[in-house]
Amino acid sequence: VEMGIYLSTPKTEKVSEDGGNGRLRYGLSSMQGWRSTMEDAHAAYPDLDSSTSFFGVYDGHGGKGVAKFCAKYLHQQVVKHEAYLAGDIGTSLQQSYLRRIDGCRMDEMMRGQRGWRELAILGDKMDKFTGMIEGLIWSPRSGEVKRNIDDWPTEEGPHSDYNGPNSGSTACVAVIRKNQLLVANAGDSRCVLSRKGQAHEMSKDHKPDLELEKERILNAGGFIQCGRVNGTLNLARAIGDMELKKDKSLPAEKQILTANPDINTVELGDDDDFFVLACDGIWDCMSSQQLVDFVREQLDTETKLSAVCERVFDRCLAPSAPGEGCDNMTMILVQFKKPFNSDSPKNPNDSGTSTKEQPASSDQQHDRNVHETDENSEDPESK
């Protein structure tokens, strides 16, 4: 039974995964909770290449297609960028979210016939008619990293003039390259690093009432009402949401809403224990330091990192809806092995491959890695 955007009883099934390599291990989990739809997605690639790991959380609003699109393609854009090949991860991250020359890379890719078709396949348009890929939480399989990274060819068709989705998604991404942690963020998902037990926020929540965000929104002709951009969206940066990016006289980073990411970098060492990437379904319920304390406490007795994520969800889940603790929940926990080794992400005992443990059922699901929880209808309320 549904009550608008909320269910009468929460969906507490969790889809989880564990994996790692010679210098880190990770666990992740997703849960639909009280929401009538599951609009979160995630990506986990411990070996994006031989010296690089990539993790991302994507919190969709108004539909799940954009979050799933980001989970499928954002890391591919990072890898194929010339700056990445030259070792400049920060530039490749920034340009994958938002290219200065031709606007936002992710947004541009979602336009036209090709973009329409991709979003339809990923669920925004097709599944309510066909029942495609329903009932699963979704993230792409590791093997997909190397595929589809040729340039984005345009397609002709009935949707060639499609201007991109009005749904959108946050994107909070962490890349570990040798001894550096780089975090790119657009929206209100968050990355927090635990250093000697102290929470260090590696990203800033892009809320409309922040001074810089407010200034851009107002200068672009937008307004803020009840803490929401143009009265609808309670975050100030996102991928997608093309209705709020229509002013052709303004560059992409100055639109009412922008996908322009903040990028923060820190050098890692033995003081660094772990970091967490999570959607606001967690941060609405716990502060950064509260979550770090809770995770440290759990790690005293629990070795499976995905189980720690699951316990966070159980702690956050509200007894009734609506209110805090009623959102979709997604969390990735990445723990550094000690002593911290910046040179070799590979484990010499694992024949040069990373490990990935997943639920037995996930292998049957269209060759995808952990997978999409759906739902009968799109969320009519923007975030």
C-alpha cells in the first residue's frame, strides 16, 4: 500500500556487496526504506586501473534514470579524459561533470535520441510500461568500465530534439590514486574521512541557502522559497534537471542549477582509517562525527563492512513516515589497510585482481553487479 511518496510499511531489504584489493577493502549497501520508489544508485571499482580506485553515490530525484546514468557512465568519462591519462585526476573529474567548452558532459550526454534511449532503458520512461528490470537495486558491473568509452555518437530518431531529463541526481565521487584521495561533489550527498577518529568532511552539501549558491541562483533569475530552488528542489547543484539550466546566455556553471563539482584533495597516510560516501538519507539522521563514531564502534566487532552499512540503515530508519529516516539510503564504507601503501593497490596473493563478493542472486540479473530496487511509480516530489 502506498501513501503518495511513502509506503505504509518500509522496504527494509538491503542489497549489499563487499570487495577490495591489496590496499583497501570496501562494503556497501542500499535500502529503499519508506519511499515508494528507489532512486539511489552507486558505483564501486576498487581497480579502475592498476593504481586507482573509484567509488560513487548518486541520489536521484524526480525519477531514477539520471542516478543510474551517472552510475553507468561517470567513471567512464573520467577514465577516457586526456587529463586522466596525464595523471591529472582533478581536471578529469571536473571535466566529466562539467566541460567548460560545451557545457556539462553528463547533461550533454543525456540529450537527443541517444540520451532519451539510455534513460528509457535505465528506467525513467520504459519500466512503467514494460516492467523491465524491476525489483532490483542497480549499479554497473566492473567489466563495463572498459566498454562504451568511445566518443558518444549521436543517433537519429523521433527524440533527436530531446533536451534532456527534468529529473536529476547528486553525484559524490571518491577517487584514490596512489596516496591521494580526491572527492568531487555536486549536490547534498557527502564524503567523510575518518582520521584518528575525527570526522573530516571531504565535501560540502550544496544547499540553496549557502551564500555562493544563493548568489548564483538569484543572478540567473531563479528564486529560493522554503529552502528550495524555484520552490521545488532542495539542493543547489545536480546533474540533470534541465528545466533549471535553460538560459542560453549563461555558461553551465552560472545557470540556476549547475553540475559544477567542488573538488577536494587530501594526502593519505597511516592516520587515515576509512571514509564513507553516503546519500542524504543518512546525513539527515546523523552528523558526520556521529557516523564516524558509530562506524568505529561497529568495526570493533564486525569485520564485514557491508554489515556495518546495514546497521547504519537500521539505526537511521524511522518508526513511521514522513520525517527524518524515511529517505532511500545508500552508503559505501572504504577502509584502508595498514600500513598504508601508496604504491601497490594489488594484493600479491590474489593474482593481480580485486575481489568482489556479492549476493548470490545478483549474478542472474542481466549480467549486472548489484542492482536496482524499483517500484511502481516515480516520485512526484523533487527530492
